[in-house]
Amino acid sequence: MLQGPCLLHCYGIPEILFAVIAALCLVVVALSAMLACRDTRPYLVLFYVTWCPHCTVLVEGAWRDLERVYGTRVRKIDCEKHPHIARKHNIRSFPTIKRIGGACAYEGKRTYEDLAAFLQI
């Protein structure tokens, strides 16, 4: 593994330039972490399977409308393709809707209005 002095001497990098590059790297890492944590608003996740008729109705109806209005705050996860995520969130029936960020299961009507109101809580 290369160390600082080797980089300085072997590649002819001046010490001040090396220090500036290291400082810039730290700034980039700090800004990336701040931006990643910036949006703390809750979002809805629909856990579904393709063979479930109730899931199909929801995905093709109210959920599609929610995606158009709320964009990245509304997600759906196909539990057949991603069973590890379903296990992590303790999904036992389909469809299941959870609000992530104050995670709780949704137990209301599956209409656009009711789902949008749940997202605003």
C-alpha cells in the first residue's frame, strides 16, 4: 500500500498540493454525507407480488397516481424479486404498505386520497 511520503517523493507531488487534495477529498465526503441525510421526509413503500390480484389493482390504480404526484417519496418492491427486503421489513401478507421514516404499517383504504393523507402525517 502506498503511503504519503512515497506519493510525495516517487511521483513528485509537492507537499502543499498533496495537502490541498486531501482537504478537498474530506470536503467532498462531508458534503456527500450531508446531502444523503438531507431529505428526512417519510416515504411510502408498497410491498407486493405479481400473482396477487389485490396488488395488481393497487399498482395499476392509486399507486400509479401517487408515483406521479409524489415521485421518489413513493416506492414499490416486488417481494418475489427481493425476498430479503420483505424479510427485513417482516412482510407477511400482500399488499402491505409501510411508511418509512417513522415506520408503521398502513391499514386504511387503498385509495389515492387516503394514501396521500397517510404520507402527509
